[in-house]
Amino acid sequence: MADVALVQVGKSFGAVEAVRDFSLSIADGEFVVLLGPTGAGKTTTLRLIAGLERPDRGNVVIKGRDVTEEAPAERDVAFVFQQYSLYPHLTVYDNLAFPLRSPARRMNESVIRRRVQQVAELLHIEYKLDNRATALSGGEMQRVAIGRALVREPAVYLMDEPLSSLDAKLRAELRLELKRIQRELGTTILYVTHDQIEAMTMADRIGVMNEGALIQLGTPREIYERPNSAYVASRLGTPGINLIPAELLGSDAVPPNVRTVGLRTEHIRISSADRSGPIAQVHWVEHLGDQNHVHLRLATHSLVTLADPVQELKAGDQVSLEFTEPLYFDSAGNRVGSDGAGVRA
Amino acid sequence: MAEIKVEQVTKTFETFAAVKGVSFTVDHGSFFVILGPSGCGKTTTLRMIAGLELPTSGRIRLDGEDVTGLRASARDIAFVFQLFALYPHMNVRQNIGFPLRCQNFPRAEIRRSVEETAKLLRIDHLLERRVGGLSGGDRQRVALGRAIVRRPKAFLMDEPLGALDSEFRRLMCGELRELHDRIDATSIYITHDQLEAMAMADRIAIMNQGLVEQIGTPQAIYDRPNTMFVADFIGAPPMSFLDVRASLSRGARSIEIDGVPVEMPEVFEDRAEGRFALGVRPENVSFIDSSQLRGRVIGAEYLGTTQIVTVTTANGQIKARLPSANTVRVGEQVGLALRPDRLSLFDASSGQALSSALHAGGRHG
């Protein structure tokens, strides 16, 4: 059964259509990530589910119940915000217990203690329970903020870039932990981010958003390997996909209607210039530690690809390129010869 | 252009030592990045260079001149903060020109400097626009413009991209570096993001708990980390460590892990029996059935082109970066091959790298 469903939801602020004709259904225990740039409508979507915004059109359904008209408190959701807002005068324990002590819920203090203890252990902050919230590091504060959502057992957790204000290192750790916790508890999470790594590593399904619309919904592998558009293709992958005009490859090399060819780094094979195939020049090699990015000039276009560490390339080298399984896009940016996999939104 | 010298600088806040004897030199025209986790002392160090904090001890020299006791306004340095605050009631021209108006520059000169700066940042078409309607990137450019319009000797930047989208950050990294080269500046840039540091820096200083752990080029720090802290802080995912008990003699070219000899760069020291950590980066691990070094796959993170596979062994966890096309099943037993010339060996208790063919000379900077 779907835990949460949005049915043709629309929301405008003045002349700006923040969310348009948006339908999404999240299964029980599923981790769905909405991925998109700032202003894509991700946060508004979360706020519509939470009841912090009212849709102009469409319905919000939680656990089979239409909650479109209900106030936030009546909906069975927990929200984790980007900026953790803890009660500075309370201890970590009291911050975690706070949602359980709400007069609307009336819980026995020993039940609360057990629940807080459990969640604190899950988040590895059990030894900090007596600390004041203000005496914590940023990472610990964000764990407490996530913990405050986890002590409750709502139908769905709504998370708005909860890791984006943290150190890169801590972000990587919490990413793994959050996924582990979600698996262990079987919770349902809708998570929004602009970070493709977060989306790829945590999501059961990714929804790629742009300008208020859901462009494609699918597993990380589907979205990466079979994007329905050049836009989606460009959201994922490091280095990003190379989009070059089809005429650079010659008219017989590509199917008709193709205007743009998408080449990911794994679709480009570099060999010495005496081989057949398009000839490119090495512009520069960027050393990023684990990966070396080779910037190539192919006629008037630049391509970026990963360098094989064994292949000694240097600026000025002439190389021959071979392209395997490129992605083709038409003039509107839609994928040509799309195999239909990945749900078209 | 300027050379910045930081000599044995310390800063103590009441009982807390935020910076404990830090020294480094930033050459004329170079882009220097101070990298470290929150609380490592990097911002305090930068604030002392700017003159916003007075060091408890030590000296700071700008082009040879001792500026340790000078106030911020008396140093020819521009500071770009993490959260760029523009004056919302002013247009772009007024925002960029503000520092010059404060110093009562003649109007004609302000006009010329502002227009030059705007051209440099490619926002000259926006000069009469209000800042409220600008995109995030253009706002950031205006903030930079306000910092560079005075043409100071050096730029100090405290996570200026911290609040931006990851993609946009990558773009701005390139722009900042290009701007630095174009105006022939000396820059010190602070971040906790190792990718930013790797992409922009000529040299990186890695700080931890008030101390500099290592200074070097991005590639040197990545390939030859002096300490386990550096090895762990740089790289995503970071270096994996295998826990080994061994005694070593000079000239050793392999180490036994669980009875299996593993080839490594020649060691240049004698060491009595003790605990060591053999460090390997994910891209230097591969799966080979015939290898005696065994482990069990406990997870795979799909990243598109590649995947990160976590393997548990009797001596610790190892992460491997493999092509996504390779099929890996959670729970399966695999043989591990480690690229011999890329292994680092650390003293497990001090965290220091042993001197070896890879880590020749040991300590840099």
C-alpha cells in the first residue's frame, strides 16, 4: 500500500508555478529522493505533504486518507529541516523527548525514556544525552534534530536537505547511517536534495525535478543509465555527461532526428591518434586525487572524461576517440530511441 | 601581489588553545587553501592574518613587513566572508563601489574602478540593477567585486561558497581560480570541502586541532599523506586502513596480513614489533579470485560510472572503487589485490607515515 501519494498537485505563488501537475506515490518502507536545483519545487512539495502549504489543485493522501484539508498536526508526518532548530535551554535528552511529551500524545515517562535511549543509540549520541544542546558540534546537533523526528513513528519522514549544512566528511558518514537506520526500521522517507551523490547512494527511487515538474522517476541505475532527457542525464554523473552537437560525429554516425549526443566518461575510449575515429586534443589534465579529469577539445567543443591512470596523457597530445553506446537526444532534449524504461512522469 | 608569512602563531581563548604554533608561507601569486574539519583553527588563523584577532604569540608578515599588531583596516587585505551580505537598497554599482566611497575616493576614480572590476567579473551589464533580483551566482560575483575593487595585496576567503548548491559551487570554484589568475592575486582560502581544495589550490595546508598536519600540493597530499588524519580527511571515500601486527626492517618490500604477504613500497626504517596501519585508496583495490587476501562484501554504493564496494576482512574494512559494470553481490567472498606501489604504512599509535619508497623523506613542509 502506498504510504503517501500526491495526486496531480499544483501550487503557485503569485505568477510563479512552484509545483505543477505533480503525481507521486511512495510505498511503505520506501526511500524516495527528490533531486533538483534550487528553485525546482522540491521544498514546496515537502511542505505540501506536511500541510505547511495548501495546494491550489490536487490531493495529498497519507495512509489511504485524504489529508488535503487537514492541519499539519493532524497529519501523521515528521519534518526534518535543513537548519537544525533545537531548544538551546534543554538537554539533548529533553530535546529528543519533546515531541513525545506533547499534550496531544500523552506518553508514559518510562516509555519515553526507552524510546529516547533507543534513538540515541541508533544515532550514536547516547553519551551526550545530558549535554545541553548548545554544547554540541554541528554534526551532533543535526543528529539530535534527526533523532527528534525518529522518536515518533509517523507514516512518513519528510527531510529537507538535512545534511547540507554539515562538513563533507560528516555528510558522507551520516548518509550511510541514515540509509542504515531507514533499512533497520523500515521507515518511509521522502528526502529532498540537490546533491546527486546523496540521491544515488540513499534512494530506492529518485525523482528528478525541474521547474516544478517531476521529469523522471526511477531507481538510481535507471535514472543514470536510461535518462529520458538531456536534462535528467546532466543531473547525474561526475564528471557530468558531455552533450555535443550531433553533426560533430557525422550524419551517418547517428540516427535521424538526433540533435545532441550525450557521452558519459565510460562511453569514451581514448587511444593514440594513429587509430581511426574523431581526433581530439588534450587541453589539460586536472588532478583531483582519486580521479584525473582529462579536458579534451573536439573541434570547437570541450569534453571532460576520466583519465585512465595508466594512460600518460599531457596537454597538447593528439588522441583518437571511440564512442560506445552514446545517448541520443532530439531538438527538444528528449531521449531518442528511449527503451521506455524508467517511468516517464 | 604579496607574500604572506605566518610564523609560529598561537591563539588561546581563555583556556582553549585554538591555534598551537602554526607556520607557513604563501608565495606571491599563489592560491593557498587551509583545509580542515570545523573547530580545527582554520578560521581563527585566517582572522589573525586579516587582523580581526590578535595572536597570543608569533608573527605575521605581509611582504616582509611585520603586521602582527596592525589593525585590520591598516592591512592591505580583503576579506570575503562565508555569507555574502549585500546592501539590498543599493544597486550593483553602489554595492561594488561602497568600500571606495567609505575611503572618500574621488568620484571619477570610483566609477572607473567599479567598471573595471565589473568587467573582470563579467557583470558589467548588471551595474544599474538592484541586487534583490539577481541570481545567486551574480550576487556572489557582486560580493567578490566589493572585495577586489580596492585591489588589495591579498584576498582572504572564509568558505565563500559554503552556502551554494554543489553544482554551482563547482562552477564558482573554476571562476574564482580563474579570477585569481587574472588579477595576479595572492589568495588564502578556507574550506572543509576537500574537493574544493583539490580543485583550486596550488598548495594545501591541512589543519587538525590547532596544528598543521601537512602542507603540499593537492596531488602530493593525496598520494603521500604524512598522517592517518590526512589520509582519512582527503579522498571520498577516504583511505582504508588494515590493522597489522608486524616488525619491520629497512629494505622490507612486503608485510604479512593474516599470514598473506602483501607487496608494498620499500620501507626505509627499522621498526620493532608493533601495530601498523596499511593504508590503501579505493581506486587501488581490485578483486582477483586467486588472491589469498580474502574478505566478504558487505555493501555496494552505486555512483553511476563507478561503485564503491565495502569489504570486511579479518584486519578491517576496505573500500574499493570499481566500474559499475562489475556485478558484485552482498555477502560474497572475494580475493583482494592492492596496488603495491600505492600503499602507505602508518604507525598505528602515532598515526605517522613510515618513510618508504613512496613516502621518501617522510615529512614535507
